[in-house]
Amino acid sequence: MVPVRGKTRLLGDGTSLPKESVDVEMDSILKRYKRRPKSMELMCYAEFASWYEVIPKQREKKSVNVEAELPETEYVHDQEDDIVPINDDDEMTSIDAAFTERGTGPYTLALKVKVVAVKPAEVYRKDGEEKRVMNFAMSDGITTAKGICYDPAKFCKLQVGNTLVVRNSIRRTEDEVRVLILTSTSKVLMSAPLQVPPQHVQEGERLLNPPPAEIVAIKTALTSPAKKRVSISGKVTQEDEPREVQVQGGMVPIKTITVMDDSSKTQVTLWRDAVQSDVRPGDHVTITDVIVNSYQNVLSLSTTARSKIQKTEAPLVQSIVTVEAIGVSDGVAECFCNNGEIVNMPAELLQQALEEDGLVMPDIEMATATAPIDLQLVSKGSEVVSVIKL
């Protein structure tokens, strides 16, 4: 081994080379990885090393002019004649088999499936460019799986009812859902109709339109595992101005709101279209399918592509306050409580509560002239809807 620019390289034995040759080195997995074709650009070195091996290409024996035969001096980047996948054959397989062993990563075997559900293509940005992706669901007659296609040229074949033979896909699991990913190197061919159970159509729709994640307390949401989707409900107490951040080479709008429930409060970052949601401080909302984030040891929540924001009715909240003084203006009774809080309520509602308690007076401001009074309130948001004098 000899050093080369701070590194080392393994030299060949040179038995078939001229004695004066000094720039000879052996091939290696790393060198083959660097020469991998364009179809494998996204594959990491570990996957390449474990999934592929070099198999000598069988060539037809023929007589050649050795002196005229030139050595290969240049590698064609997109040429795949020296890399052959392990266990690559023409045998059909199933969705279950595809995910049984080594259930993630590239999969070269052929799958025959029927498209049972499709969502319209969506636009996303990568490296500053707009790209399209299509989500669909498939059945092999035994079970179902979700599919994601990143090659618009294949969208026309991903129609409900079409039977396809698919190979050279990528396997992934998301929220315990099995996903097959199709790229430009995947093969998608039309095939003879495949019969699938009717319930697989409903299962496919659920794969593409899953129900919202369970609603949990904000305190619980902040301790959820990373990337686990949960839903929250609470009151919006603060809204920041929208701004833009750079993501994948493009600018993306975001906005931060603060949501509070009985357990805790947290900042929620609204991404992309969620920024346009008409929510303001004081609104009660339910936000579905959020995930927890940690930045500088501060936990917060963020919306996802599946998140929905809905305004909800404020819950009825019962409380007891001790009123030290009362002021009336324009039909509104302003009650100053012993804890420093000021509670506003309709003066007519307070007058009725005092009369029901037997305290009749034309001027309700005098109700606290001799002593504080205790009131039991029922509120809906900031509005007092019921008053009882204790």
C-alpha cells in the first residue's frame, strides 16, 4: 500500500505489466461505488456493499487482434454492464415476501399488483425546482400496500383498476404502513387483470386517507416519540407574523402560534398551506397529525402534510370567584376579584343572580358595599353564560 494525497491505495501485483509501470492499483468496492450508474445515485455506500457484487460478464469467444485491442481508458457513468444485483431473477413475488426479509431498501424482484386507489398528483419542491409525486394503493390479491411514485412518466399507468408488473422498487415502512417507492429506474408494465377482494379497495382508501391521529393533552404530545403523529385541542393564545424559511433550495412560508390546554401550552409551527388557516388568539382549535420538535432543548410541535386545523366550540368551564367591587357601564358588569382578575359579564345576568339569592337592589354596584360576594361562573371561552351567587 502506498500513500496518495494523505490516503493510501492498494497496488496490484503487476505480474502482467511492464516493469517501469508505477501507477497501478487494484479495484475495490469503494471504487466501484464511485463508478456506480446514475440509477444508484441515491444509494448509500453500505447498501451498495451489502446488496451488490461483481459478476464477470460472459463474452462470446472470438478471435481478436491483440495489438489492435485498446484498453478502456474512460468509464461511462451510466453503463451498468459490470454490476448485477444479487438474487436477481424473473420470479414473481408478493408484498408479504417483499417485506419479510430485509424489509427496507432496494427490491429488484417483480410484483404483480392491482391499483385499488389513487390520489391526485401533488407538487413539492426539491433543490429549488417544482416536482410532482403521486400516492396510490395496490393489492396483490393477498394483502395491500401503499405506493409513492416520483416519476411523472408513470402516472398514466397508475389508474384504479389497472394491473401492473412492478420491479426495481424501494421498500420503506411509515407509521407501520408498508410502502413501495417507484422512481425513474423502476419498471412499471401493464399486465393481465388480477382479481382482488372487494375489501382491499376500502383498505387502499384508508391507506391514502388515514384517520386523524388520536387527540392527546399537549403535555403528552410534547413527550411523544420523534415523528409520531398526534392531535391536540386547545385555545390559541398568541399568533406570530408569517415568515419564510429556505427548504430544499426554495422558500417555504411558516407561522408560529401558541396553543394552551389544561395540561400545558406550546408553540405550534404551521407549515406551507397551514399558514393560511384563519385562526386567531382566543379561538379554540383542533390540530391533527402534528409531530414533536426539539430545538436548543426547547420542545414544540409542527404540522405535517396530513395536518388539518379546525376551529371548535369553546368548552364550558366552571369557576368560583370572590368579587371585591363591581362597576357597570353600557350594560356590562366589570367585576374586580380578590386575585387581581377582572371578569366581565352581562349586568342583567348578574342582576338576576343577585335577585334569585334574595338580594334586591336597583344599583348592583352596591352589592359589594358591605362585604365581598362569591359567584359561581360558567364560561364559554371569554363569555360568561351563567352566574350563581353562593
